Amino acid sequence: MNLNSDSSLRLIKEIKKKTNKEDFKNTNVILCPSFIHLDAAKKILPKEIVLGSQNVFWEDEGAYTGEISPRMIKKIGCKYAIVGHSERRLILKETDDMVNKKVIACLNNNINPILCVGEDYQERKMKRTEVKIINQVVSGLKDVKREDIKKIIFAYEPIWAIGTDNPANPDDAEEVAIYIKKIIGRYKKYKEFNKIKVVYGGSVDSKNIRSFADMNNIEGSLVGGESLKAKAFTDIIKNSYN
């Protein structure tokens, strides 16, 4: 919940100005502006950047005042939607069941869900990271068809690392990424590990992005605060997989 219409579009124009086709040669970029900026953003985004939504509701239409449906964001041009972000789970009390319904709604509308999972500081301190991850992954994939797993991006975002300038150790994040793939393999009898996409989120910047990108099981990053600054965000794009 940052930026107004003018500053949001100005940011996108700056990102466009500071990048070229070569920057996207080995890197896929999804930009998720606030709902009210989606339509305007779509019109000025470079074709190499795909549009996504920061959230979505689980019904296509109905008496759900204030919510945004999958059909609405799809019509605007969104191909992705973030679901289960830690801030929504914590502040707005979204449950695992609600997150699962959003995953299903996205898939039913040919929108790729970015499913966020991650433990808080207390859970990490009590060595309950694996318990939290398995609960969120399994509940998030309830009733998801095996063939649809490749359409989902799993975002590991340890809550204690978000906005703290204290990112997870890349090796630790890699272990969690492997664990997520093992959970999916066991729960869904899914053996195509190379098609399971896991990204890391939590105090990602242009200086540490490469250390995560170089991990074998981390496909990319979920960028927060640094995405609000054109140079910082484009530096992340340039320093990731290029």
C-alpha cells in the first residue's frame, strides 16, 4: 500500500527507462502494482514485464464488497497473483483455508498463483520452520490437480527477514526450497522437481540477490521494499540471472 497514481506510473516509466531487452534475456519479471494502478500500468509496461496482482478474492463475482475477483484482474491483463502473503496472514488474519481457495480460484481462471509460505521469528527459534512450511504447503495445495503444480510459484518468505535488512542465509533458504519440493513430491506424488518453482523473499536487494540466484533450487526472488525504487529494482534485475 505505497505510492499514488502519479508516483506509481512514474516508477514504472523509470524502470522501463533503466532496462533494455538484454536485461530480460535470462530473467522473467512480474510486476504487481496496487489494484487501482493495474490498468494504467498495463498500458506502459515494457512487453518483457508481466503484470501481476498483489492479492485476489476466491470467487469470480458476488456480494463481496471491496474485493477483487480473478476475472477482474484477468480482464485487466494479470497473469499472476500473490496469495497468502505473510502480511495478509498476520494483519488480516487470512487462514490456510482462505489461501487455498484463492489458489484454486486463480488456477480456474488461468492465473498463476504466487503462494507465499514462511515462519516467524518465534517459530524459527523453536525450530518449527519445517512444521510451519509443511502445514502451509499442504493446505495451500489441497484439491490442486497434479498437472497444475507447475503453474504455481512457491515463495519462501521468512517473516523475520521481511523489511529487516537481515535476509535469510542463502544456504538455509536453499534447504527450505528443497524441503518444499520434497513436501510436494510426497503429498502430490509429484516427481518432476525441475518444474517446481521456488523463489525467496525477505530483505532482497541488488547486493545479495546473486547469492540466492546461485542456489540450485531457488528460481528467483519476491522483492518488497526495493521494488519501490527504480534503480534498486532494476539493479536486482540486472544482477540476478544475467
